[in-house]
Amino acid sequence: MKNTLLLKIIAVVIVLIGVGFGIYKSITKEKDLVFEATIKDVVSRDNKYTILVEKKDKDNVIEYEFEIDNKTKIIYENKEVTLDKLKANQQVSITAEDVMMPSEPAKLANVKKIVILKD
């Protein structure tokens, strides 16, 4: 009888740990950073594209730099387009992981999507 009760308690504890871990993962899931900015420069070097953008807030101007890889989607007029559509002074919406490397300008990690708002 004591062994059966002990097994039931262990099973309940394991289930509670699993449920708690699931709740923890859903709460702490990384969220994407989405913001609008103006492209300041597009640099192509050795088949790598580096983009410098400027985001203006009420009181601040923040520059971000990032590289585009083959996973980055570039959208213009609801269609996926190629890198050559990106140029200086375009208004864009950037979707990236909310991870920045400390530098000047700030470097964005894993830019997932660029939507060209104004050409």
C-alpha cells in the first residue's frame, strides 16, 4: 500500500513538473522585434549584404546594422522579391529576433523579414 501511494505521488510530481515546464516555455518564448525604419545604406561585399537602417522615435534616432542571409524574406507589394530591390531612403518594416549585439551601430541578429513600405 505504501509503495502504491509513493508511486502515485511520484507520478503526480512528474506530471506537475511537465506542466510547469510547458507553461514556463510558453511565457518565456522569444518574441520578435518589429519596427519601421529608413534604409541608410546597402553594402554588398563577397555575396553578403549588410544593411544599415535608422529608426526615429520621438526623441531618439537609433541605427541598426544587420546582414541578410538566404532565410531573410524581402516583401514588396505583398510579393517576395530579391535583394536588389533594397536601396537607400526606403521605408521598411523589419522583423528580427529580439537579440542585439552591443556595438555602434547596434547589430541585429537573425533578421527574418523586411517589408518595403515606400519605394
